[in-house]
Amino acid sequence: MSQPTFTAPDLDTFCMVDALGLTVTGQHLEPERAVLQCRVREDDPWCRSCGGEGIPKGTVLRKLAHVPLGWRPTQLWIRVRRYRCPDCLRVWRQDTTDAAAPRAKLSRHAVLWALKSVVIGRMSIARLAAGLDCSWHTVNDAVLAAGRQLLLEDPRRFDGVAVIGVDEHCWRHTGHGSHYVTVIIDLTPVRDGTGPARLLDMVEGRSKAVFATWLGTQSQGFRAGVEVVAMDGFSGFKTAAAEELPEATAVMDPFHVVALAGDALDQARQRIQRETTGRRGRSGDPLYGARKTLRTGVDLLTPGQGSKLDRVFGSDEHVELEATWSVYQKVVAAYRCGSKPAGNAMLAEVIDSLHRGVPAKLVELKKLGRTLNRRAVDILAYFDRPGTSNGPTEAINGRLEHLRGTALGFRNLANYVTRALLDTGGFRPLLHPHLR
């Protein structure tokens, strides 16, 4: 725009009050705030009862917080004309519902600005309250109400969901009462490569009954459309999905399978450390010093790390640890295999070997084998459903942790659920079409 064409300045358009049915009649600027005096554009002289023409009887002042201009809190002082009917003596005021909802303290533009700031800018309510020069509760109530009305109550929000992920989430770490919720994630965009995962819902508690109840309250069309349920090793989620979604495929995601094998490796190292030294690991102990190296994939080991493992496994006392480490590496290699059928075969062989017979001394591998054998179908289903992982669910959990930190914690679960849905529910493109 090297040579723009300028027009006469329009204060109503610049301040966005024309869409509210208002016109600016004056302004008062102070360092800490701006006040725009307005009047309603349209007269409203007709009686609501008898239809007669009313007589003007002065004005009343309605104050609304408006979108901050230059981040300076801006107020609209609206002079609302009062009328009285000479026939039925009814008194009424000009209609200002275009500017704000009845009894609201924020203009409609201010509410939408605050909602966009929360969803798109991920700003805190406290920062918005400062920008609007309103109380925290006023802004919070307005944002949550607008979010529910414009976004969360949309019946099409659950359309097209074919892959869901379920996991638990700790929504608060202090106080009494329930600290956990069950989160349900839409993983369909991740599988199809059309966008990120999004939060569908959050329900108080973490049990089979909680997940089964949520599934039971959904429409038949939604349940029929779900093809895959990604989950961790909690058997309650598995049972609930089998009962409510009998046609869906349960997939135990790689993150938790590898985590199970890694936990077995850590437990074996700690047990052997206690048996050989009579105490926990300390700085300078070979096993304690190799704890991170043991978790590193073979193909990622540096020469120095390889030498460290050779020294650890060179001791006869560490034979059981080497056996457990070997199983862990095979599990990792199966998921890193470039061919899904080959990875399936590799992991199936690991599960079968742990099921056929493990020496009694390898207590960690025996426990791991029982778990993997019990969930073998779900574990191997991952290779038939490429791209189905609960990893995005864990990522959303991390986003929720950030949200809780931004808000300095939550005490009200209903508010937390709504804020979490607004933050990670995939609504940014709806409020700003150019965002994904």
C-alpha cells in the first residue's frame, strides 16, 4: 500500500461502536482510561403496550466496558433516552441490546475481544480484567458464558470423530476432594494429517465407570463413528471401551508400552543395586551412573556410552540387568522399525518370549510379560492402525498444565473444564480463520 487513498475520519467505525447501534458524541481522555460518550442511533418512541407514541422524559446513563484502545481501558457512557406513554403511562428506555446484553457490564465487542484473547492469545483473565478495568469475576463470567454459547454448545463439535484418546489428568495438586479427571481427546485430525488433536471433554474422576458413563451419554451416531480408542495400560478404560464401543479397536499407544519396559529396566537396576551394595545408588556407583545411558536406544549410543555399558555388563552380578535391558531395547527397536509388519513381528516375538518362560530371578521381566501378554491384542493393533497414538493426548495434558500455571491454579472444576475446552478444544480457526 504505497499510495493509499484516505477518507474522512470516522470515529464511530474506528471505535467499533457503529455495529453496536451507537454513535460517539464526545470523548474524555485520561492517562489511565478513555471515556466515549455515546447515544443510541435509533429512536424508540413507540409504547410496548398500546403502541402509542411516547414523550421523551430525560435520559439515563449506562456504562459499559469496551475494547481497550491502545491497551488503555475504554468505557462507553451511553445516554439512553427514556419515554413515557401519555395514554397508558408506561415508561421505557431505548433498546441497547445491540450494544450489550441486558444487565451486562461489557459491550458485545468487549466480550468477543476477551474470548479471542483467551482462546487465541491464551491470556489470563487477570490480564484481561486489567485491560477492561473490570473485576476478575465480571470478565471471567462473561468469557465463560460467551464460550459456552458460541463454541461449546455447537452440536456439530462431535461430528466426524473417528479416533479418540483417553487418559487421566491431575487438575489440582492441593486441597481436598477429587484431584483427577478423565480427558477425552479427538485424535482424528492427527491420523488424517489435517490438524492437531483437540480436547472433546473432561469428566471428574478416573475409573471405568466415569469413561463408560461418558460414552453412554453420547449419541448413537457418535458411538457408531468411533473406530479406534487409544489408551494407556489402565484396564478400566479398556473395559469401558469394549462395553460401550464394541466395534471400535482398542490401541495401547507406544509411549506407555515403552514406559512399561523402561520401568521394568529401572526396577531391575534398583533391585540389583540394593542386592550388591545393600543401599540405594549413589554418585560414583556404576549402575547409578549408567541409569540414563541404559534408557538410550542402541542406535543413539555414543562410543563413550557404549564403553560405559560394556563395563556395567562385564560384571557377572549384572547379568539380570543385561537381560532386562535387552528386552527394553527390542521393544524400542520394534516401534522404530521402518516397516509396520516387521515391527509387528518383532514385538510379537518379544511378547511371546516373555510369556513362554522367564527365569524366576527376573521378577521385573515376569511382571512385564504378564502385562504385555494380557494387552497383546491392543499393543499389536498399533501396527495395523498407523498414526494412532496417545502421544497427542499427553501433549494436551502438558498444555493444560501450562493453562493452570497461567491462571495460578483453579479451585472450581466447572470453570477449569470450560477454560480447558476453550484453550485446547480446537476453536482457534473458528475465531480466526487464518489460524490452525
